[in-house]
Amino acid sequence: MQKKISVVVPCFNEEAVLPALFDRLGRAAATWQADCEFICVDDGSRDRTWEILKAQNARDARWRGLSFARNFGHQTAVSAGLHFAGGDAVVILDADLQDPPEEISRLLQKWREGYEVVFATRTQRKDPPLKKFLAWGFYRLLQKLTPLPMARDAGDFCLLDKKVVAVMNAMPERNRYLRGLRTWCGFRQTSVEFERAERAAGVAQYTFKKSFRLAMDGMFSFSTVPLRLATYLGLAVSACAFLGAVFTFCEKVFADTFAKFGFTPGPHGIPTLVISILFLGGVQLICLGILGEYIGRIYEEVKGRPIWVIRDSAGLLPPGKN
Ligand code: UDP
Ligand code: MG
């Protein structure tokens, strides 16, 4: 029996790029020698994205769609797509054609060789310099902070075997940093290098704020090192305080010897006091903030709200069954 490939495409205000996506992805899929379905998830777009997706479903039933009740974010849109994907392998692809659909055949080739996770790493990013620099720093920091073998410079463009998709779908968490979840799953993983293109049309939907939030999700969902930072800072500050106390004690007892080196005990000034209070206050606030990050996430999780809300669907859910 022929294998089935699902492609999940998150779309947020992508009306400008959708016609090119339908065309290029459709043509690439014709070379795969497999059945295909394309699941486009409209992440609460404010433009005509959903109308265009519905029209495409009416033209070609392999194109299916979901529309969220509001903007839930890229990672959530992809998660919903994975939930509905029925293929033997599922490919995750950005709508803006920065991940070239023509490269999917290389991912498929690795999958056919027996790999269950094939992710694409970017040899070159065509992004603004600041974004490139921050991404470079983030991937390296995350690698240091987590025990998982997180790949550098790998985005969400990847292929997942249905076994891996099943494991990811069973993960109940709300803060879904998919690259981390994918790494966490294990299985046989490999990577394929590709050059990331520029956006085919439209404007980037990942604002700095959204990218920062994603980076924080990655950091706090996959590492508890920041929690330990409080302990390290506390130890360092206590050690300094202890040394200071010993020094002051000796300065009083061995006043003559100390005087030879120019140390004379005297009333230590207000500045020293203010600096130490501010320093300790700062350290404590940082530690509280870190605790807050984790507690906030625990709070989000225990509320147990649905991860996404579906407003409409095309070819995926029976009418009225949202
Ligand atoms: N996207 C989404 N929800 C969002 C932001 C982005 O579904 O809130 C989608 C967007 O439509 C695109 C993909 O995520 O398919 C990547 O977004 P974008 O191209 O803006 O990010 P960048 O490539 O700049 O990282
Ligand atoms: Mg993009």
C-alpha cells in the first residue's frame, strides 16, 4: 500500500503567499510517489487567509484546514496540525516558503532510509543581523543549559514519523517548544542541511516579542539550571560576606600588621553599605523572578484549559463538531 505523507502548515495573515504555497507545494508533492494531505492551520488570521484556505479545500480535497478562534501562536498551530495529521510521516513547513517545499524530498529520502526524525538545519539565515545574532546566542546557551542534545540552528522544518507524532500528541503541555519536544522523544534522528530562503511574500509574523517568548519557553521548559542559579549566587554572595567578616575581624586584632600594608580599621562608609544592600536586593529579585517564571508556567499548566480552540474547519471535522 502506498504511504501517506501529511504536511502541516501554520498560517497567520499569509494571504499574500498562499497561492505560491499551493502551487510550489503541490508541484513538489507530485514527485513524492505517495498519497498526500496538506493541513493548513489558520492561527486566527485577520486577513483573508481562512477564505483562501476554504476555497482551496473546495478545489482539491487533499488541502484541509482548521481555523483557530484567535491567535494562539505558531507552536500551538503546528501542534494542532500534528494532532489531525493522519500520514505515515508528517512534515512541518512554514507558509512563507522560507523552508523550500522542494527540499522535502530529501527529508523523505532519509525517512525511507529508516530515520524517524529528520530535521533541517540552516546553513545560512537570511534574517536581519540582530535576529541572527540573538538566535546564534540562544541556541548555544540552550545547549549548555539542557541535558538534551538540542541541535543548533534547527528550526521547525522537519519530518516526523507517525510513531514520533503519536508521542508528541500525547504530551499535554501548553508551553510547546516543539524543537525541544522533538529532541526529547529520541528515536533515530538525523539532519539535512539547507539554505533558508527569504520570505516569498507578506511580512514576518514572528515579532521580536513572540520570538523572545519562544526562546523563554525553550529555556524554562527544558532546563532547571536557572533555578540552581539562585543557589550558586547565594553561595557566592555568602562566601564574599564571610571573607569580608574574617578580614574585618583580623583588621581589628592584627591592627599593627595590617597598618603596615595600609589597612586601618575605621568606620566603613555609607557607600559600602548602600552597595551591599543594593547588590543583595538585586540578587534576591533576580532569584524571585526566576522562581516566578517556573511558578507562572506551573499555573498555566494546572489550569488545564484547552491548548487551542477551533472556530471552523475544512475537510477535517464534521460540521458542528469543533
Ligand atoms: N505563524 C503562526 N502564528 C503566529 C506567528 C507566525 O502561525 O502567531 C506562522 C506564520 O504564518 C509562518 C510561520 O509561523 O508560517 C513562521 O512565521 P514567520 O515567517 O513570521 O517567522 P520567521 O520566519 O520570521 O521566524
Ligand atoms: Mg518566515
